[in-house]
Amino acid sequence: MFERNLTTDEPASPFADEPDAHRGNGDRPGSDGPSAELRELLHAAAEREASDVHLVAGYPPTFRVHGNLEPTGDATLEPDQLERLVRSVVPERAPLSARQSRSFESSIAITHNGSPCRFRASVYLAQGRWCACLRHIPHEIPSFEWLGFPEDLAERLISHTNGLVVVTGVTGSGKSASLAALIAFLRRKGNHHVLTVEEPIEYVHLPGLGGIVTHREVGRDVDSFANGLKYGLRQDPDVILVGEIRDRDTAQMALSAAETGHLIFTTLHTRDAKGGLTRLVDLFPYDSQDDIRKQLAMSLRSVVSQHLLPSAVSGEKRVLALEVLHANQQVQVAIRAGKIESIESAIQTGKRDGMIALDDDLQRLVRLGKITLETARRFAKDPAGIVGPTRSW
């Protein structure tokens, strides 16, 4: 079981290479695919259009449906049941880095109603017990219309021949879906070699559209995002998608690649565009941040910050709200001088350049009846500035 080992004070491990005194002689240490019990849960999740499946000791298996957590029943997960479910997520040979960090990410798949159905699995420790969160990855790359992503903005983002485009947002805000749609759009518009470095691979771009897409998975095909970028530059890419910038080495490689003539798409976990810039700079030591700001001012092309909000219609999919920053001269000067606080005003004055303030987009969604006034004010930077839809008499 995944309970704490009383003699070593270490949690039992789901990873194949580690001995586990709690494991029965007949138990498999890992899996090549989800167990029948887990497959049943994943089929139910797909049927209910759940975005996530949570497996946590002491709770029932829980789905997130349109942003809301919905338990599958009253029966809670017992330790031995949770052990079986989690072990079926972990491949028989998990990377050494996963065993050392006591967490693991992979992707698993089932066939639901005759179509492939993939999930990104994150296995982690909580109070000495192994848990898992499985994020549903749609088989088909979504359209801009379905996402609510403006096509004119997409045109601008893929038109850059080099530089850095960052999509920010909290977990579950649709960053990966937007990037997948952008890459598919780019392929339809031109003949490019696109290299993706992800952990794990999410949306798979199949042959058939223009150019070539090479998918590399951290932990399986390359040992880190930074090395994926480093060696990727020798693989003749035009465009590189970095699943996430998490550390200084990856940030430095992304900035350098953007400077040397490549178009880089990536994501950051921040709530707004300004926070994305701050996050990038803060990855570096204080004494090098002036140089990084200069490099970022030259390389940055756009930052798109995403929020997925509850629909005004109960039970419908969540609605996308955007904040968009483009690196015009005013923004470049602010970044170079370290005056990140002036980015908000740059967005306000940059509307003619195609920038979008979050509160303006929230007001638009209220006016269209897609979100409620209460929802808009909860996410707005200036809640008092959001007004209800005007009535026509």
C-alpha cells in the first residue's frame, strides 16, 4: 500500500525500479496501460466531458466538469484501491528524475466510443500517500471558434518570423489548447519545421498539413526542457514550442533561441501579462537581471494571458477571457528600464496596436451575455468599472 513505511519513514513507491516491502508477490510494479478499474473511471470522465480526474486517498474519485468538482459517488478511495489505480498510471520504467523528485508525469490513452482519448497523468505525494490527477487531452485540435480565441490575434502571433510568444494563465486555463490551435494554424499557412518539447506530449500534430512537426517528450526523448532546446537548435527548426518555462536554464535557452532567428512559443503559470514578464526575469540572479531585461525587450513579441470563466448558462463549457500585450516601443522601453508596473498603462494605451485589457474583454463578454456580471467583477482588475448589460427598450 502507499502508506508510510514505519521502519524507514519513506512512502512506498509506485516506480518499477524501487523495492517495495508493501508489494505483494503477485503485484506488478508498473504498467503499460491503465487498469480495467481506471479505464472505467476514464470512460465515465470522457462521457461527462470532465477536464480532470482526481484520485486522492480518503475522497471519492472526483471529476472537474466545466470548472466544478463533482464526486463520482459516496465511496472513498481506500489505500489499496488507490495503489492499484496509481500503479496503472506509471510505466514500468519511470525516469530516475521522477523517482528522485517523488512525482511523475506521463500520458495514457483509452479508446472511447471508437476514438482515441488521451489523458496527461500527474502522480504525486500528499501526506505520504501517492495520488494522481489526470487531465483530459482532446483527440482533435480545437478550432479558434470553439476556444473563443480571436483569429486575427492568431494571425498576428504566427506572422512573426522570430522572437518569443508567451501564453500565460493558471493551471487549467487552456494554454495548451491555444498553442495547439496556433501550431495547426501555422501549418495551414506555411511550410515549417515545428519542434515541440513537452512534459508529457499533449496534442499530437499528425502528418497531413504543411511542414513537419517533431514531438519530443521530456523524460523519454530528452532529459530536460533546456536540453530539448539546446539540441533542438541543431535540428533545423523554424518554430519551437516549449511546453513550459520552469527554470533559469530553459528561460535562457528560449531567449537565446528567439534572438537567433527562431520563433518560440511557450507558457508560464501567471495570472496576467505583467506577471509573466516578472516571472521570467525573476528566474535569474539579481545581478544579471538588467542584462536579461535587455534581452527580453529585444526578443519578446507578445504575451497572451488566459482566463477560463464559468459560463452564464449553467452546464455549458467555460468561456475564454484574454489580456493581450504586444511588445511595441513603449513596452520595450518599460521592460528594459525594469518599470514593469507601467505595463498596465501600456496595454490601455496600446489598443490601436491590438492590445486587449482584461477588464475590456470581461466587459465584452458581459455585454454578449456569455458570463455574468458577478463573474466578471470577480476576475476584473477594477471590479467597479465593469457594468451590467444595457437594456434596449
